[in-house]
Amino acid sequence: TQRRKYVFSVDSPKVVQHVVFDRRIRRADIELATSFGVPSFERATDPDNLMATFKRLRIENGQAPGIDGIRYWDLTLREVGDICRALSTVLRSGKYVPNKTIAKLLRKKCGGERRLEIGTVFDRVVAAAVAAEITKYLERKFLPNSFGFRTGYNNWQALLAVAELIRRQDCRVLAIDDIRQA
């Protein structure tokens, strides 16, 4: 039997129509889409990916508990695995709703305050897993001389790139920007 499947292109607003005849072709369509680096909700919400994200956040991120009072180290890996499998099912069903956050005001070094919203451990895991999937795609779209708001890039690298451009092309650059912390 013949079924129709509609795929929305990330780079174009038009809808591309695919005719799908069996599972083998459908799987090939999925593999083709992933080979082009299109963000995948299935990859982001895979239980193994959620578990890997949990382990990374357990080491890298802050340890403050969310509104449920649970910290990363309060759970065994077996419990985390069970929760990640259940969480994946809920995410893929479209019934996932993040919990409320705890608001905490932090003082800034230069004066003033910053509001920090602390979610539950697993809300942070979901957000980080989805963000990582989207970031992998977007990173390939950025120009090599784009430094703002990107992981692994900072203002020192931007200044070094400008210095290299001046040296290599023997040109002068007028930069007007806030680089007090550079």
C-alpha cells in the first residue's frame, strides 16, 4: 500500500512530499535526513541519549535541587535508567510538561542582581538533550568568524582573529563594541 509522508525542510518553508512504500524506504528516508544533519527529536529523546546527558550534567552542572528536592547524586544509575526510559516515552507521546522552577537571585560582581531559575534534575536533562541536538545542527551553519554566544568561543578568540586579519591582510579595523571584559 502507498502512504504519503510530508517532510518540512529546515532551510526552506516549502513542504517536500515523499511517497513511502514500506518500512525499508522509510528507514532510508530517516537515515538520509540524519546524514544531512537535521536535528532529530528521536535522537534527542532516546533513552540512551537522556542517560548520557544526565551523566554529563551530573559532573559539569550545578548541584542545586529543583522544586522536587532531588539532586543528581541522590539517584542510582539504575533509577536514572528507569526514569530516562519512562521520560522518553512521555516526551515522544507529546504529554511532557516541565515542572515549576525555583527562582534564586544572585548578586553580580559589578552590582545588581541576576535571577536564576532552577528546574528539576530531569527538566534540565531534557533541556540539555534537546539543546545539544539543535546546537550540533546550528554549529555547522555558523561562519568561522562568528564568536558570539557559542560554546567554546570567547571574546579573546575574536580579538585574536581580528589581530590575525590585520597582520595577514595588512588592513586596519575599527571595532566599536563592549570589550571591557576581554
